[in-house]
Amino acid sequence: MEIIVSSFYKYIPINNKIENLRKKYLKFCRSIEIKGKILIAKEGINGSVSGTKEQINKFKKYLLKNKLFKDLTFRENIANDYAFKKMLVKTRKEIVTSGLKADLKNKGEHISPKKLKEMLDKNDDILLLDARNDYESKIGKFKNAITPNIHEFRQFKILLKDLKKYKDKKIVMYCTGGVRCEKSSALLKENGFKNVFQLEGGIINYINQFPDSYFEGRCFVFDNRISIHSGTKNHDISMCDYCHVPSSRYINCENEKCDKFFICCRECDKIMRHSCSKQCKVRTLKRNN
Ligand SMILES: [Zn+2]
Ligand SMILES: [Zn+2]
């Protein structure tokens, strides 16, 4: 079965009750049996849904009927199965939890994947800044990009101090689908960074147009697939935490109390019974017996 995973976002003030919108969209999504996750806030919408081509077309048609979202664009890729277990539509304070007070009016100018590719081909003097978390950039990133050491997007603001030395550089920021760069690029500009750009549609938009080109490894995604390939070549830039063979295979430690998210190749997974350590393996064995 070929399933399409379609993601989208838009910052737009929503004045009507977001709770009503939530109910309406949940009802519709359930009626056409797609699976995914949509977040709605007073500041906009952000979501990712999976379904057959027919289901996704119905969904897009429905969403685009709303005047607020009529110019919404979608980033799509293929999966073997529904990429989510169920359909969730939630209301939130922000469409991506950032805690950033930045004004979107100050956001960095968008540049297209084509433009970025040209800049990289010409070897332009730019600084690529990965706006994602460390566990995401660990398995895939743009060549020579700066990959901050943060665990969650909420921590982005602490990077300002470290990034100060690049204040006069031309900076191109990127994330998975673009949404995280909107506020974080504004934050940089509000703090004196003059030349800040953001990659339109993020990594997904880029690798769809330019596979095997400057993006190395796999692209982390927040659904059941965990990561997607970035081209035709299979290349892991990370390795198994145990045996150090090339691998991008993330699992959660089977010990519920630990739940560590780590990279583990298939072989080690079997030997260690989905556990991150000997201690966790013992606990898991006890529990299962
Ligand atoms: Zn291994
Ligand atoms: Zn563990």
C-alpha cells in the first residue's frame, strides 16, 4: 500500500474559536479515515497527516476551503503504511512549543531549495544553521552545518550567546519542514543578526527536489517512521551505540522506567533485547518472565 505523508503549517491569526475548529477538523479527518496529528493555536496551524492519495486529496481540498488556509502548501513523501497510529487534533498555545517571544514580522527571508543549492554549488560564504534538536541532526544534516546541542526547541534561546560570533555572517537556517525557523530566525534578527534566511519548506522540501545533494544521512521525522532517507543512496552518518556499525536506527529502551532513545543496530537490538544497558536488560527480563 502506498501511503502519502503530507505536512503543512501556517502562521495566521485565528480569531474564531480554535476549539470549534478543532472539533470540526477532527470530525472530518475521522470521516475520511486519515491518520495524523494537527495542532491549532490562535497563531495558526501545524500538522502532518497520512493516507492514500485519494484520502489526502480529500483532506487538502477540505482544508483549503477555509479562507485562512487557502494558500497553504504541503510537503509530501511516501510511506509503506500510515505514519501515525491515530488521528489527533489538538489546541495549543503555540503551533510549535518554543517559548520564544520573537515577533514573526522580523522573521528571516525565505529562500527556495533551488536558491540554496545554487549558493552551495557556488561555494558562497554562508553559514548553515540547523534549528533542530541534537538527536535529529545526529542522523542527518546539511554538509558543514552547525548543529546545536539542544534537546528540545524550547532551548533554542540559550544558543544566542554561542552564535554571537556569527552575527555578521550570512546565515541560512533550516529545520524539518520550516516551521521552527519562523520564530527562531526572528529571534536572531531581533538580537542583532542582520543576514538571516530560512529554507522554505525545510529539509523535506529540499530533499524532494535535490536528493543526494548536500544533505547527508537521514531526515528525522516525528511519526512512526522516525526517519526518512534523503536520497537514493543509503548512507548512515551515525552509528550503533553498542557496536559502532553505521546505523540511524533509533529505538526506545524496553525498560519503561528508562525509556532512553538511542541508536541501536538490528543485531545489537536482538542481543540486548531492546535495552540500552545491561542493567536495563536485566530489568526487562525480570518483567517479561
Ligand atoms: Zn550494533
Ligand atoms: Zn535503558
